[in-house]
Amino acid sequence: MPRPERIVINTSPLITLVAALGDLTVLRSLYTEVLVPKEVCQEIKAGGRDGLAVAEFEAANWLQKKDNYLNISPFLLNSLDLGEAAVIQLALEENIQTVCIDEAVGRRIARLNNLSLTGSIGILLRAKSSGYPLQMQQAIQRMQQRGIRLSSKVIAFALDKAGESDRF
């Protein structure tokens, strides 16, 4: 499978990657362009319950943070939260094949729009296979410590694909 050069990313993966790794530089090492819709920028900057990822997001000046709101299709707005809808809309408008969404409904709608998908775990696995220095077990533990919920199935999959299933 060819390496996607451009990706549009949603709020949850940005927060999860910061929880796992402490910053967003892994994205810079994997993609030539990482686009973030204005709607997602606003969700990140709102800070959630503890401000996780706000400073790291602000510091990542290499991210292509869009300045304008999108004219999002009513179908997307009625099916998804604003961030997911914006990610899919921007990918379609910019002819970007790959989106990074963690939520199941968003992933289904992206597939219906013929987009390729990855998520937080997919990015971590791609990074590890590309030689990025990370231990999946430690990344998962840091995510869980920051309140990121992962199913036992996702954890087992991630550890198996990372070659760490015998360590957990």
C-alpha cells in the first residue's frame, strides 16, 4: 500500500497522539501535509476537560490549520459531529484520499465516501514500522492514564501488530 502524503485529521486522534507520545511530531515524520479543518482547530483550542493537547497543537506550526469554515454537506452534518464532518468535507474538497478518524460512525461515513482511513493506533503502528522510536505498550498506558478509552480488542490488535503482544 502506498504511503499517503497528505492527510486530514480529526480532534480525537490529535489528542490521543499527544497523550501517547507527548507531542505531534510523529505526524510530521509520516506525512508531507497534515491538514486540520478550522472546525477541528476550534475543538482542540476549546481544551476539553483538562486542556490536553492544546499547547502541543499550538506549537505544531507545520500543521496546515485552515482559516475558513467549510460549507459542509447536510448529510455529513446530520450524520456526524462537526469535527468529523469537517474532516471528510475537507478531504473531499481538497481531493485528499486519507483521513484520520477514531470514531466508528465517522469511519463508516468516510468509507461510504471512498476515503482511506487511519486512526490513532494506525498512525502509531505506521510510525513504529517506519522506525519511529516508540513502544506501543507504553503509548497505550499513557493514553489510558490520560483517560483515553481503548477496547481490549484494539489493545490486543495494536500490541500484536507492533510485535509486543507477549509483553502486556
